[in-house]
Amino acid sequence: MTDATTATTGPDPEVLAEFETHRRELCAYAYRMLGSSFEAEDAVQETFTRAWRSYDSFEGRASLRSWLYKIATNICLDMLDRPQSRARPMDLNGPSRPDSPLPPPQPDYVWIEPIPNGLAFGADPAEHASTKDTLRLAFVAACQHLPATQRAILIMREVLRFSASETAEALMMSPASVNSALQRARATMSKVQPTATDGFDESDPEQRKLIDDFVQAFEAYDMDALTTLLKADVALSMPPFELWISGPENVAAFMLGTGSACRDSRMVSLAGANGLPAFGHYKPSGEPGVWVPWSITVLELDGGTIAGLNFFLDTERLFPLFGLAPQWREAG
């Protein structure tokens, strides 16, 4: 295949179709590396562009999957050449008082962003179950504490189950160097990764009831009912603000004070984010029967309670990503 032929005929549909079979897992990988759905999508698109341009040089010496991961890794490492890693509000400071004024919002590149399940998970339920724990917000945030190369090695070895030699080939390192870096990455993760919370199983009736009870209490703005669903050390966060609140009573006080604009909200159930229950959260517009975007709300669960209330307020970017309408109207 020559450049002239490529220019004339365009990309081979069969080759592009083969690339596409790897899109979701590559997007999930890039998301773990970068902490941003938007950057992950950009990284995958650039991976496919570079792979197509150099496809003539791909001679099957490695699997197509390994080759695409090598390209994606190099792109992610280039994108991580920046002064600041993404974080969650609780990674930056201690909890705030519920009556604390909102600090100035921080730029979007400061924060770990949610990823729709549909961008990250394939159709195979077994694959979904085995990978969604490593897409949780807490895991992705913990990964950001690692130097970029260690981050890639940890994800490739422990999440994707690449061998040391495959990982070394992708990163142009020796297997011994890969194993040494993996040990350092594990040591760091053991210090910064919080205790794992429960996963979300949509088929579990108790978990389903917990989520339904949350929606009912929140839409009714019944803080007494809401606090009974929350873990003792529940954390509420609202990127792009650094402020976060800890504890059921403080959450209730915040929601009745600074957060009172959420009263009379509507929650639209999503297919999930980061393997967790998620909602498009609309607040009253001031016009009867019309609600406007407020947040992508992602819940973290633990032991039959809600351990995390994550309100991502960058609705201008996130609502289109999750396929949500720019307003919600009451039926009828």
C-alpha cells in the first residue's frame, strides 16, 4: 500500500473496522492514564490516525492489540508532559465546614472527570466485571500520584495483564526495568489508594433499592431520609470547586445552606459512569416545568450505604458527553 494509493482510496475499511474493535479498551486505558474522558477520546483518535499512517510498517511481529497499545502509551506519555496531575477535591485539602463559602472554581484540567460506561466497557459482561473496579474515581485518582511511566506499567501489567516483556516492548525498556518500576508503583499505590468500596451490580435488588431511595429522598429534598442512606464518613464533592464536605450531618447542613439551589432537582438515570450509578442532575430553571443542567452526579457505594456524592458541575462539556438534553421538561 503506497502513500499515493492511500491518498486516492482513503483508509481501508477492514483495517479501520479492526481498529474499532479495540476502541473501548483503549479509551479506558487512556482514561486511567489521563483522568479525563475528553483527553482519552483524543488520545484514541490520535492512536488510530498514527496507526493508519504507519500500518505498512506493521508486519505482524506483535499482535495488533499490543501495537495499538504501544502507540497509545506514547501518546498518553506525551500528553502527560504537564506540571499538574488531575485530582479530586479530597486529594487537595481537608474537608470544609458546611457553611464555608464556595471558593473560586478551578480550571477543568485540575480535576478527575467521570467517564460514561459506554465509552469504556465492551459488550462482554465478564470483561465489564473484571475491569470496572479499576475505572472507579478513587483508583484513577490514586494512579495520578504515579510518575507517568510507572502509571503506564502498573495499568498494563496489573489491569490489562500484559506480560513484562510485552510492557517492556511497548515502553522500549528492559523487562527488569519494568519489574522494578512496577514494584515502586505498587508501593506508592498501597499508600495513596483508599480502601476499596463495594462495586455496583444493577441486578442486586438491595443496591437498586438504595439508589431508588436516594433519588426519592433527593428529589423530595428530605434530608432526614437522605442522611440515613449515607456512610458515617461520606464525602460530598463538587468539581470545579476545591471544597468538599464529610459526614451525613454536614452534608445535610450544606444541602440546606450553600447547596440549596439543588432543592426540587430532577435526577435522570444514566447507564453509569466509572462502573458506578450516575445521573444527569437538573435544577429548577425558574420557569415552571423546566429544569436545566446542574451536574453529572456519580455515587460511590459501601456496605449498603452511599460513601461518595460526586457532583461534576461542568455541564456544558459533560452533558453532551453523556448524551443528555440541554433541559428537562415535565411530561404532559
